[in-house]
Amino acid sequence: MAEIAQVLVDVPTMQTNRPYSYRIPAAWQAQVQPGMRVVVPFGRGKRRVQGFVLSCGDQPEFDGALKEIDAVVDLAPVLNTEMLALTKWLAASTFSFQITCAQTMLPAVMRAKYVKLLRPTTQTPPAVRTTWFGDQPEVPFDQVATTSQAVSQLLRLQAAGEVDVYYQVKNQARRKTQFGVKARLDASAITATEGELRHGAKQQLALLKGLATLNGETVTQADFCQRFDVNPATIRTGEQKGWLQRVQLEVYRDPYATSEIKATQALTLNAEQQVAVDQITQAVTQDATTTFLLEGVTGSGKTEVYLQSMAAALAQGKTALMLVPEISLTPQMVQRVRGRFGKAVAVLHSGLSNGEKYDEWRRIQRGEAQVVVGARSAVFAPLKDIGLIVMDEEHESTYKQDDAPRYHARQVALWRSQYHHCPVVLGSATPSLETRARAEKGVYQRLVLAERVNQRPLPTVSIIDMKKEMQQHAESNFSAPLLVALQDRLDRHEQSVLMLNRRGFSSFVLCRDCGFVLKCPNCDISLTLHMDSHTMKCHYCGHEEPIPRICPNCHGHQIRYYGTGTEKVETELKELLPDANIIRMDNDTTRKKGAHAKLLAKFGSGEANILIGTQMIAKGLDFPNVTLVGVLNADTGLGLPDFRASERTFQLLTQVSGRAGRATKPGHVYIQTFNPDHYAIRFAQHHDYEGFFKYEMRMRHQGDYPPYYFTVQITASDLDEAVAAKRMYQLLQWLRPRLASQTIILGPTPKPIARVNRRYYYQIVIKYKREPNLAATLTTLLHETQAQQRQGLQIGIDVEPLHFM
């Protein structure tokens, strides 16, 4: 009986989670496997689409005639059994399509437009090389895989490790290769050739002696020249004489190849750390799916707990996965993890090139890396036999994906924990209320690090009322006490960190004659002045235009700049403290690849006295000479129309405060605010997370918000505001009879920023404690709104949204 494959097809205009049955051609029987990508005919017009094989068997799902698979994209599965199961769960839990989830798990190089190349390996026999490659180092896959029989042979060769497939992104650099050296003479022929050399041919003699040691192995030309003191010209001479063969060897692109990694040893733990490591290690040993909340004050040594727990997992032959919230944190964390585990570490984050990400992904898939460090998408790293998953700064909103599938990395980590029977460690000095509430109920096991590792006190925090400062001094980004403290640190050769969570030079441009504010033509947001590029920029859609000199509305000349940003703060500080060396770190200065690491390395080496930045500098950074932290405006997030505004402000202030006084020198923090009595700021002043947790939980209970209620946000957007609004009111009428009476439905209302990139956004928020009909209702909505999306209306479903802007 013919073998049948269940294929999940990628049809952009009408997705489905239902697989289709296709007959596997006879030549590929028992070779096509689940997790491979294939090309199949779809629809009456026999359009060719790509799909993932979900399973193979003998029985089709219907009685009609089956179409055949046209082509195999991969010679080996790109999604293993775990990843296939994960796509199904992820699609169901995020109300998205399974094909989207599957593509999310692959490197961009495998999702983008690419050409597929067949290349030999070091195990390729000469006959196979001649048959498939001739004298070419690689050939286009489609050029040789022209028949079913050819594909069948290639599948067998790939399974034997004798050929490999490489994906090359169009218009990007080719795979990185370098020459390798392989001997063509056996030992007796080498000895005979040595005897024929003229006297004084020392380089050629060294070459032959080196070739005699290879024993059939292929080594890189650079390594060979270094080991045997031979120059490249002699290598070429040996090739011309037929002594050796030079072959192309692929070299992994190492994103940290140029940075020196210093090996480190495990540190001595204090009592609290030891309890935490013992508990986590026990769970690793027992294959327990325990979720730990490691709640530790800033500087309490959470990273060392992670490292020693990961070492315990590796000692048992397992792998470890560590997530960090954003790439600004990865340079220091990668240094620490690689310092402990060396080349066993792979790195995955958006700051790498497509080629680097692809190479790191393959290292993980091939089992060449046992530890993975990365940002949100690294949660899908194809590690096998995971022994421990660590999620640092678990409260960070960057762990949530903004577009489909709108997953939270925490939930994916917990799913993988169940699959691998391993513990998860959620670490933070300021856990999210949802996580802390689960620990309170005993769902998570709470481990507490209440003291800093070096017994140093937490920094003193002073709150500065900017209303009073404005009355007593000229308008400035800097209060008098903060300026005095900055000058004092300069005199003492200590470092300072200043945070303002707003980039750019000024928040907006206003005409003092008519009150006109220059707004983005695509979004309901004012443009931000950037003096370095002499442009007005929209931070939502990227629109840019020149800085106006004349008011576009009244043609007056009273254009003034209002508000502030990191660029303006830097300019003002250079005038106030001309002797200071300043580094600015925000999205504008960190666009280039590797910029995060370079700026942090400069600051860490003492090349600058002051680091100015947005919230990317608030977390995870550890510089022993930083004794002063200044928060220039603690109010930037408090006024946002979001019930999590106070929580985010408290977390950010606590995190940035923790950058001060981490070593032997005492630290001091100055928080500038126009709301000095706000409870989030007061609790942050006293480093009182538990006090804030209890207060904020009362506020959430009164407002029926998480963690007391679950939430779902449904959005509709269209280029025509009336279309989006009408659809949302229709959707409200459709939802009400399908959901329980005790379920709360808010809206529809325009989103706080109602227009972004020319699209108008409306939202409905569903709040519930238990809603048995929700999953079926939202699944129906997902499938039934596809037709409308082809006409421009976009519907989004976000389970447990972290932002309502």
C-alpha cells in the first residue's frame, strides 16, 4: 500500500490547521519523515505551495484520488518531534495558525527567499563527489534533484553524512568557507618523495612531514600552516605537484569570535544561594517539572545560581537553555556563560546576522552546543534532552511577541519543561504580579535571595521633587543635587548611570503663535526631534521629515522645541560638565551590529565617566565602579492608560537603582519626579517589593484585573476608520451571546494611539475568571475573519496582552 503523508500547507490567503493527505512517490517511500518541508500541488489549479510533513502512514483521510508530493525541500527534518507537537499547542493557545508557528521556529534564512545548494562533506567518497559535483565545490539542489530517483539517492547520501544541503539567502553573503588541506599520498609515497627533494628545500620537507601526520583527515590550511610552519605558497606548490588536495571547508560564523572569553570558575555561594542551587539541582536530578521563582534583590548573585544549576544539568549529560529579555543584556551574560562553559555555548538573538543565526541554529540542532543563551525566540532552540530552563528578568514585557503567533516565552518554556521533565527557573528582583501570585499560591516554588552577595547594603535612594526644583532654578533636565553628585563622582573617578526612558532631542515641536504641534502623517503621535540627523522622526512607523523652521499652519517663526530625550540630555550635560566623557546608549546609537557590546565594553574599561541611556541600561549590567544612578524623569510611564503602568514604573526604578554600589563602594540613587508621593516611587525608594506587591494586588482586585482575571484583547484595524469601528461593533454583538454572562466585555473603543502607519485601531477587551466557551469562540473567529483580511481588514487576537496602547 502506498505511503501517505499528512502535510500542513502554507496558503497565505486561506490558512488552515487541518493537514492534507498526499501520496509519497514510490521512490521516496520510507525516506520522507515528519518535520521535513515539501512542495505539493494545492487546489484545482494545482498551484505549488510549501508545507510541513506532520506524519506518515498507510491510510489516507478520505477515499478520493490523492495528489503526489512534488518535491522535498529538506533531506532531513528541520522540526523534530517535540517542535511539531509544540506548533500544535502554540497554535491552539495563541489562536494562530500552525503553519505560522512552524515558520516562527526556524531561522530567518530558512523562511526568507533562498537558493538551495548541495555540497559535499568531509565524508564524501571520491566517486560520489565526481558523480554529483564534478569539479564544483557545490551545485544548485534543483539542478541535480530533477527526478524521484535522484532525490531518493540524495536522501540516502544525506542520511549517511556524505552530502549536505545549504540554504543561501538571496542578495546576501555566501556561506563562509576557507581552504582545507587533505593528503593525496600514502605514507610510503610521502617517504619516497622526501628522498627526492633537493637539499635545502626545508619548506617542502616540512609540508610532507605534516601531510604524513594527517592520516586521511582534512584540516584547515591556516591550522596546517601554523602547526607545521609552512607558508601558503608551499601549500600551492604541493597542490601543483599532486601531493595534496585543497578543498573548501565551511566555517561556522561565530558572533563572538573576536571577543576574548576568559574562563571562570564557580564562586563560593552564600547560604541563600546554596539553598537555591541545591533545590534546583535536586529537581534536575529527579526530572521534576518544578517551576522556581528565584526572587533576589539586585546584586544578590542570581547569575551564579543560574550557572551552577546549569553546570549540574550538563554534568548529568543534559542541555540547558537560558533566556534574557533583550539583546542589550546578552553581551555581559554571554561573557559569563561562555566563561563557564566555553564553546559548548550557542547564542541566538536579533543582533546576529542571518548567517550567524543559521550557523548557531545548526550547531544546536546537530548537538554541537549544549547550552543556549538568547532572547525571546531562543525559547524554540532545537535542544535535545533539556535538563534546565532559566528565564532571567522574567517580568520583562519583551518576552511577549507582538504579532502572530502572540506567544509569551514564559508559557513556551513551561510547555517545554513538561515535555522534557525538567525544572524552570524564573529569576527577577521584581517578579511580575502574575508570577509572584502563583508563588504565593504554591503553584511555583519561591526561592529568596534577600541579601547582596558581598553583604553590601542596597543603595540609598533620594527622591527629588522637580516641582520645587523648577521654582528655585532655571529649567533643566538636572536638579541641583544630582548635578552636585555627578561632579562629586567625577572628582572621585567613579562612574555614573543616567536613565531617561525617551530617546531623541525633544519630545515635540510646537508653534508658540498658534499652538500647532507637528504630528506624524501616518500615526496619531507627535514627531520627535533628532538633532544628530537633523530630522523629525516617528518612533512608531519610522516616518522622517526635515525640522520645520516656519510653522506649517500659520507660517509664523515661533517654532520651539519642548520635552526632552537622551540626545538633548547628552548635549546639556556636555555643557554643564565639560570634563566628563559621556556614552549615550539608545536605539539610535545601537543600530549597528555589535554596538551594544562595544558601548558597554568602553564604559566597563573606564573610557567614559557617565552612561546615558533608555531603559535598556536599567537591567542586568554589572559595573563595580558605578556608584551613582540618576533617573531623570520617573513619570514617563506613570501617565500611560494601562493598568500595569505603576508596576512597570516600580520595576524599572528598582532595576536601575540596582546598578549602583554593586561592589565595595557605596551607591546612591537620585529619582527626579513631579509625583514624589506616588506609591510606586515610594516603594521603589525603600526597595520594598513585598510592600508594593500587596498594595498593587489590592488595586488590581478592586479593578478586576490580572492576576485576579484573565484577559484577551481583540483588535480590528483598517485604512478606513469607519470600517474598523463598524466591524468591532458587529463583533461585540457576535460575542455577547456566545460568552457567559459573568464574563466582562469592555469596548469597543479606539486604542489609546488610535492610528499607526495609516491604519485605525479599535479594541475589545475580554476579562474572565472561567469561560468554557472562549476557546471555541475565538477559534471560530480566527477562521471566519480570514476572508475579510483579504479586503484589508485585519483582526488580531492577543491572549494575556501586556500592552493596551
